[in-house]
Amino acid sequence: MAKTDQLTPLMQQYFDIRAQYPDAILLFQVGDFYELFFDDAKKASAFLAIALTKRGKCKGQDVPLCGVPIHALNHYLLKLIKGGFKVAICDQITKPQPGTMVKRAVTRVFTPGTLTDEQMLDEKSPSYLLSFYPGKDKWGLIFTEILTAQMFATEIPVDSFRLVETELIRFFPDEIIIPDHTQFKYFDSYFKKLGYPVSVPDSKFVQDVKPAIWAEKQFSPYLLQQLAQLPDVTQSLYLLYSYLKKNQEQALAQLKTIQFYQPNDYLMLDASTQKNLELIKNVQDGTRKNSLFSVMDKAVTSMGSRMVKKWLLRPLIQKKTIVQRQEVVEVLSKKVSALQQLEENLNGISDLERIVGRIALARAQVHDYCALKTSLTHIPEVKLILQNTVDSDLSRVIQDKLKDFSPLASLLTAAINDDFSADLIIKKGFDKELDRLRELVNGSQKEILQLEQKEIKATTITSLKIRYNNISGYYIEVTKPNMQKVPENYIHQQTLVNRTRFVTQELKDLERDILRARNEIEVVESNVFKQVKKEVLEYLADLRQLAHALSYTDALLSFARVAYNNNYVKPIFNDNNEIIIDQGRHPVVEQKLQGSFISNETSLKDDESLWVLTGPNMGGKSTYLRQVALTCLLAQCGSLVPASRANISILDRIFTRIGSSDNVAEGKSTFLVEMEEAAIICNFATKNSLVILDEIGRGTSTFDGMAIAQAIIEHIVKNIGARCLFATHYHELTHLKDHFSGIATYHVECKKTNDGVLFLYKVLKGEAAGSFGLDVAKVANLPKSVISRAAVILKTLEKTEQKKEQLLFAGQLKIGESGDAVDSLQQKVSLLEELLAEKEEIIKEIQSVNTDDLSPKKAFDLIWAVKTKQRDL
């Protein structure tokens, strides 16, 4: 940095402030612009596509500069934050005075995980900040939602990267903070590769005792005892304190409770499963369109939509809690009148979760208080509807949080001006002193008009006007033709092209009285508003509970509306690890097909725990696999399900391996990604899991892929016992049902017609007649010449394969004559040769026995030895 004597006062001030926020882009107010210098200017100009210029020199080099107008700040600010930047706003905090330096200070810091302004937040997505502390034995994670003051904390074993990614996919944090230590640098790049903005607070927090003092004051003794047993979570909490202290200090006072959890307290859904099932966004363009969330979100309020999303990402595993949700959803889905009444009342309620959050953080605007007032008027009716409609434990818990807020509603109604056309915050009639001052100012306007008429009469200048602006204040304006009529007591102020401005002592005195009254109005109104805010804060705890209860109610209502509209049924749960679904449907696809969706049955039991599903592409295999998984997931969210009957077990995990994708950035091929996902399933699935596998082993040679697929099937059946749907084009795998109990073969039905293949989309027992690949290629409009050539090649291959099999079993096939299938046939021949050699050894052993010397005991031993060897074969 340049020395002080080399810098202008403005740039010295800039450097002093810039040093306090080294990891943020600093928007430095200079008059009507926010200006950016040096690297900030280069980054912002490139990202925002605004002009990069220069201003003066520093160390002999041009100073890069760009800027944005103050009135357009929000437009550019939102872009920067959505781009993952941290932004510090440095405002002028004193008015410009000749000969003095304007004082400046950072008034706001914006980071992706600490936003509060509604324009900067996705109304249907919660905004979490993750504090991540990687300890030696455990990693501590705390997910904090600033506006709701909710904190979710857990510890996971060190090096559990897959588990970290599962937690990330559950919460989708907008920002991750990690410690500022060299040994933690890896996590910076790790999280950034996953697409998350990363921030690193000052390393002083490790030695600082302030976080511990804050925690002791903030949390109950019980929570402190729990923290004492979780040292890495405690360090994560201190890390969070350090970050918020600098960037969102008001939030620290609101964080009063922590929800400790274990990752397996919820249904486990890894990143691949969530992506494959398209829970929150589709795989085509990454939007909500055609996702499960788009179907299940019929919430009336934004906070209800966010609750629906949370439920879909964190399905429950406790039967009691699931059933409690189901009871309310089922009742509301059947009582349509009550459902409609609830929707009407919730429609009048604003996003109270975020409004209350802004009130708590002193970020609320007048319109927030108006929205709160309007919302509170609907609470009694919502409570009454629930009382008269749903008699359940959960409904009563919700009702208890819908308290009587009539005193608060009356206060806001009397105090806050909701007529935005009037330039008022506090209503007329609420404060006597404020009313008196307003009367004074309004009366002074009449005095100005009276003085204007007096001067017109005295000067005979009929065009004379008394005007006002923020720079000059009040002045008398006289046009050029009337200058000879200007009296001597007029004091010249400013000459313009066609007119001149004057003041008089009488006008100055009147202006002083008016401005004094106006300033007093601002001060008094501000103080009255502060008092109203203070009274609202007394209700803060109850308002937070109210907001949570309303968001919960809206989410239940959303599930009920979907169930009513689509004829969903309440699932029941069994303890037998059975998944029985009658006339099951895919919740998203059936919406697109509008009544023409073909339902299917599912019966995964001990005797048929793994289905090998065959059939043509486009036949509906993938849709069927997904619908079974989605039905189980919805059931554990507390929703009704798209079926005529569902009797299912509560799952601990859902795993899916569907489709093909690579990871070019990490140098991983499609097949490697496929094998990694398969490895996760084999290593972490349990007997209480549901495994969905679609086309495993297709990314390598036919026999390699088939061998891997068969080995995975055998492992799941013999060693895991999970319920599994395994779709494949390897028809050879259907024979496994003859060798392993628990395996069954099913297929998606289709028929061959003169016009091609007819897809029936029904899942039936047995094996498919074929894959009908050429027929599907015709549907895709592959050129006829290609189709014809493929048909010829297919017949040749089929005949060759048949001939090879015949030669093999006739013993005439010579190694090296089998073309592409040589390796596989060599393996078969080698295996047969080994078996024959071992059998010949047994024969030789028997032939070498001297039967004349064979006692009964030796005969018995011989037979036992032969039998044992035969069993091993």
C-alpha cells in the first residue's frame, strides 16, 4: 500500500476502511455514486458488464475505477450477491461541507448467507449459513437460518465427505464459513467445487474468549452441557459468532436455541438420489418445473412453500411424527369447506417468518409493520377453523401457538399509516405532540401563501412566486421584465437566465420557523416509531412461534390440497420391511398426462425382495422405479400418496442409480461415476433401505458390465437384504431367480405390431420378450438406412452367437476364433477345463484304491472325501 503522504485524503480514507473488510467488495460512496477501486473495480466491471475507467494514480500506476449510481444500487447489489460475492456498503455519514472531509463508514455488509431484504431472497427457499469446523476426530456443522433464528447442529466422523454432501443437499446453504488456517485450505476449494460460496472469518476467534462468554449468556445450561460434549460443534459455534459479529451483529442476540441432530434422524437421501428423483429441480434445465416440489407445493404463503421444501428434503423416520402429520392432512383433504376457508384466510397473511426476522434484526420497514398488522387480523379465524375441523395432538399444538394478538393488532392499526400516498409513518391522532407539529407546518404553508399575496400587492408584480428547493430553501422569484419593480428590501440570492431569486428578512424568519417544525416532526415521528417498534419487540418470541405454526399449517394444507386434487390415499406402515403399493402412480408424470397415466402394482416382500425388471427403452421402467421411491418418500414426509392402497415400511435410506452422467471437472468418466454411486449403495445400504438401480454396468464391455451387475445383485440379496428394484437390459440376469431366493423377474409389457412396438406401460411378472432396440430407434426417427443396416447386423450377431454356443458345448470351438466374444468364451472354456480336471482327479483317486484291502471304515472315509470335494465343486 502507498504511504500516507502519497495519497489524497479521499484515498487514504478508502484504504483505511478497505483494510477492515479484506474479503468483501467495497462500494465506496462518492456523491451520487458508489465507486469501486483497484481489484474491486476489475472484478465488478467484468461481472456486472459496466465500464472500467481510471482515476488518478497510486504508486505511479493508474487507479482502476468503476461505479454505479446510488439509485440503481439494489439492481447491481443483487447481481453481485447472487454471484457469490460479499459486499460492504460504505456510506457518507455526514453532509458535505466546504473545506472538510466527508466522514464515511460501512453501514451494511451483504453476504449470500446473511441476507434479510426480501428482494434478495428466493421467497420459496430457506436461506442457510453453514459454519463448518473440521476437527481431528469429528467435523462440526451448524446450519443457521438468520431470519428465523433456527440452528441445526451435528457432528460427523472425520473424512466423511459423502455424509457432508448429504447434509449440504438437505439444507442447500447459501454460504459456508470455514476456519482461517492453512490446514483447512483444502475445504475452501472442496466446497467451491461443489458450487457453494465460501467465506473465511478472522483467525482471531480461536484465541478470543468473547464467543464463549456470548454462548454462556445466550444459551440455557442444558444446551451448554450438550455443547460441552460436542467440542467440534462448539468450535463451529464460535466460528459462527466471529463471522456474525462483523457482518450481521444483530443476529447474535436472536440465536437462543440449537437443535442437535444426527444425520440418520431423517431419511437419508444423498445428492445422486435427490437429483435422480428430481425432488426440488429437474435434471433438464435445473428449474422447479416438473419437480416433485412443483407438484406438492400448493401452499398459500411463501413460508408455507419453504416448509414444504424442507419436508421433502428431510423426510421423517419416526412413525409417531409421520402419523401426526398424516392425520391432519387426511382430515383437511376430506373436509373441503374447511380447506377452502383456511386457504382464504392464509391468503391474507404475509411472509411472517421473514417479517418477524427483519423486525428482530431492526431491518423492518414501514410496509413490514403494515403487513404484520393485516396478517394478525386473520389469526383468530385460522384458529377457529382448526378447532372445529381437526381434533388431533398436532392440531392442538399448532392452536396453542396461535395466541391472542389483538392488543398488538390494535396498536399497529392505530399507529402505523397504511396509506402510502401520504408521506407519513405515524397516523394522525396517535400522538398529540406529533399532531401539533403537523398542524404548525400545515399552517405555515398558509403563511407562505399569505406572504406571497402580500408581496404581489406591495410590488404589483403579478407573476411573483415564493418557491422552495433543498439547496436554496425558500426564495422569491421575479421574472426579468419586472426587475425594475423590485423593492430595496429584497436581498439578491441568484440570477438565472430569465429570472432572479431574492429573499427578505421576513421570509427568512418564516423559513426558520417552518424548518424547525419540520425537523421536530422528523425527530418526534422517529421517536414515536421507535416506541412502537419497542412494543412490538415484546411480542417477538410469540410472533416467532406464530410464524412457525402458520408455515406448518400452510404446508399441511398444501399436502391436503394435492391429496384432494389427485385422489391420494393415506399409507399405513408395517414392521415387516414390506413395500406394497396398489395402483401406484408417479406424482409428477401423472400431472403431465392429465388422467391417462397407467398405474402399477408393487409387492416387495421377503420372498421377492429384489425385482429384476426388463423391457424396452421407453417402456416405462425408469418412471416405475422413480414412482415407487417417491411414494415411499412422500409417505415419510407425512403426505398422502398417489395410489389406491399403500402398506409400506419406514425406510432409513433411499438409494438411486439412474441414468448416466460424468464429472469432467474431476476427470471422472460416466462409468467411474456409476461405479462410485454403486459403491455407496453396496457399502451403506441396510435391510431397511430401498435401492433403485437402472442400467448398472452399461458403461463398459458387455461381459464386464454383466458380471458387475450380477455381483451387485447377489451382494444386495445375500449380504444386505434391502428392498431393491433392478432394471436392466441384461436378460441373462433373469436366470438369477433360479439360484437365489428373494429374486423375482418382472417386465414392462409391450406388443409388437405391424407399425412397430406398442408400449403398454404395465409391470407384469416374468421376463420381457426382448429389448426392441430397433423399434425404439424408429420412434426416434433414426434414418431408415441405419435401421435397415442395424437389422442385418443384429441377425448376423444372433446367428454367430447361436453357432458359438453350439460349438462350445460340442467341444469344437478353438480359442482365438470367436471374434468380439473371444474373451468371454475363453473364460467359459477355461472354467469347463478346470471343472473336468478336478473331476478327473477324483476319478483317478478312486481308481487307485485297492478294493481288496478296503475296510468299511476306509470305504466310508473315501466316500466322505469324494462327496466333500464334489460339494466344493
